[in-house]
Amino acid sequence: MPTVHNMMLGRANRLIRRSSGYGFRFGKQKIRSAMPENAPQIFYYRGLSKNYPDVKVKDAVRHIVHQGKRECFHLTDLHTAENLIRGWRQHLPWIQPYYAIKANPSDVLLGYFNQRNVSFDVASMKEMIQCAQLGVRPENMIFSNPCKTESDLEFAEGLGIELTVFESIGELHKIHQVYPKAHLLVRIKAVDKDAQIQFSHRFGVTPEEAVPLLREAKRLGFEIRGTCFHVGSGVEGGREAIYKKALDDCRAVFDIGEELGYQNMDTVDIGGGFGAEEDLTIIGRTLSGAKDLFPGCRWMAEPGRYLCASTQTAAARVMLTKGNQITINDGLYGTFSCIPYDFVSFDDAEPVDYYGNKVRNLKSWVVFGPSCDGGDVVSNSMLIPDDVKVGDWLVFGSMGAYTQVSSSDFNGIKRSEERSLIEVAQVFQSEPNILPKHEEGRQIMV
Ligand SMILES: Cc1ncc(COP(=O)(O)O)c(C=O)c1O
């Protein structure tokens, strides 16, 4: 006998299956008949990039929207990831990148980075597990959190992650209690007052402050392998003077360490802090000039933002318009969590259409996210056409860094769903006539 409870469950499951769009199959017939009369318009914004999304991303977004997608989503583009890796290897070939997972833990991205021999900077047990599940070897991870929990340290030891960092006596004693065989980098204070996210008020020591730390580490029998720093996050630009000072301080700590009898100091870790669209030519010149300071040493870095920001484009659907207010289905508790946490703004953002043309009849809207919170404000002044309607889409480029990772399901609202360009392109290949007539001839490039 079906119980009321089971009947309700069955009904809920049927509704869940139906709620993901207008049509269920990718077939041409199905999609055409499922397309609403009044096709949605899509407006493209620069988002956090200097440029608008490129044509292959726009094609993929259009394809997903025309499939009848209704929930917010973000599209991961591995071509861009590949170009970033190539850029890194061209300009900084002697520095091994350890991708800082904290910037974006997408499995699609991590899997690709792993295939391309990028290593990983992990900050917690969860990130270690994610890497281990991908088959990343422990020697290709650094546990670079300057303030670790005992259980995470135990886990790192169990997994065989050897390299970690410290910058205080308290942390040194904690590591000694839990994982005395860990190899250590001393974190140097690097000051950049222009960085959006600064670290120097919290982390790092001067060479003078490093002396008692190195002495205590010697007494406890630790292996000191070198130094690390982070110049601060969210700035574009060479920052020549800041890197130069940080590297001079690293050299001073190497000298102190060698005097104290450390014989295996062989690692310089320059951390993260590369801009989302950083021109690595300039930084490459600065850093290569410092190579001679550390003869025979290995160099590593922990880029987060640089390797993920421009790989993802975010798309949100209009849920309601009311006066000068508009509500979209992604907000401050979702992808746009970068507004409070990464200090970015979408005010006065101006869209283009699919062909890159300016959109007419723009008006300034207050844009809200989907939660019931009055503070869920994406922008107080975003430019959107005055005739925008429910079901239209706003699409933002370069939304891959510090966005999904800080989103939540506040109000029980679903987080943005990840789609990948490759997966979308595979559908194109198997169903080449999938697009409506006026869009034929456009193909997603893989
Ligand atoms: C220790 C450490 N390494 C790397 C990163 C990544 O920084 P970015 O995204 O600026 O490259 C961070 C960011 O918080 C960090 O704390």
C-alpha cells in the first residue's frame, strides 16, 4: 500500500526531474518544440575581466540557455586554462606552480591541472583529500596554511605531505607535537598596501624576527627547507619593488639559517598574488633577475586567482522586475559572494549583445540575488535594457576566482551549477543541427 508519505516523495521526485528545463533531450525536435515563443535575450558583461566573453563562451551559454536551462550556471573553459598554463611556462619556466585550490576547487579544473603537471597548494584536510582522490602524489602538494589544525597536520603526515610553513613559535610547537618530521618553510612578511586582500598585517616575519624561530626550530630538530611569502591578492602589475624586497629578505633568512647550521635550504616559494589577467612578461623579468640570489634552489609558487579567474563565466536568469529593481537567480550568497569577500563591484557595468554591439535603451537597475535577504544586492546601478523581462539572462566573464568557493546554499537556494565547454561542445558534435535556424553556422570550438 503506498503511504501518503511515499506518494508525496514520488511526486516531489517527478517535480525535481521536470524542474531542470523546458525539454529533456538534446534532439532538435524536442528543443524546438520546447522553446518558448518569446526567446530569452542574453546580455553579456565584462564581469571581472577587462574583456567581454569570447565567441566560443557566448555560443556555449546560448546553447545551454536554448536547451531550456532555468537555474543559474557557470561555464568552465579549459582552453583558457590551457592558455594560462602555457603563459606560465613561457614566462616563468623555472617556477613550478602549485595551484591554490582555495581560489576555486572545481573538479574539472583540478583534474585538468593535474593532467598538465601543475602541483597543488592545499590549506586543509578537505583539499588534501580532493587532491588525493585525483591521484596527486604527496610530494606535489604543499600544506601552505600558516595556522593549521592538529587533525589536518596528522592527516598531512598520514598522506605523506612533507612540506609545510610556519611563522610563529606557537605554530612551530604545534607542528612539533603532531608532525615533528615535517619539512618547513619560514613565511616572510611581504607588504603591498595596494593589494585588495592583504596578508602582511597577519602573516610573516622580518629576517630579524626569523632568528628566534630558526633557533627554536634547530633545537627541536626540524628540517628548514627555505622561505615563502605572499605579496597580497587581487592586484595586476609587476610589483617589482615588492618582489625585490621580499626576495632580499628571503636571502637574508637563508644566510641566517645557513649560519645556524641548516644544510638543506633549497626552496624559494613566491606564493600567489598574480593578477587575474596578469601580464607575466614583467614579473618574469623581475623574478628571473633574482635567480642568482639562490644558486641551485628550486622555485615554486602558489597561484590561485591567475589560474582560475578567467576560466569561468557566470550566467544568471532574471526572476522578477519591479520598478527599478530586478531579481536574478544568483546573488551575494552564491557566485557574487566575491562582492563582500573579494571586494569587487558590478556597479555601472554595461552589457553588449551576442555580436559585441552596445545594447540600446539601457537603464540603471538595482540588482538583487534570489534570497529573501534585503542585503542580497549584486549592484545598485547595473545597466540593463529597460525592457528586460523574466527569463532573460545576464552573463558575466572572468568569474572563476573566489566566487563559487565562498558561495552557500543560504535559504536552501541551489548554488550555481558547473558546466564545461568541452561537455557542451560534445553535444554540438553529436547533434550538429541543434541550434535554431538563425544561429546555424555557429559552432563551439574545442
Ligand atoms: C598561502 C596562500 N597561497 C596562495 C594563495 C592564492 O593567492 P592568489 O589567489 O592571490 O594567487 C593564498 C590566498 O589566500 C594563500 O593564502
